[in-house]
Amino acid sequence: MRGHQVRLEGGDASSDSYCYA
């Protein structure tokens, strides 16, 4: 999940949503 968190910092709400799903 840490690797996905990096996308969160990028400001990708769409990607962050699927990452946490």
C-alpha cells in the first residue's frame, strides 16, 4: 500500500480510489 500512497501525493484521486479499493 505504501507504493500506492505515492500516487496519492501526485494528486490522483481516481488512482488513489482504486488503490484503496
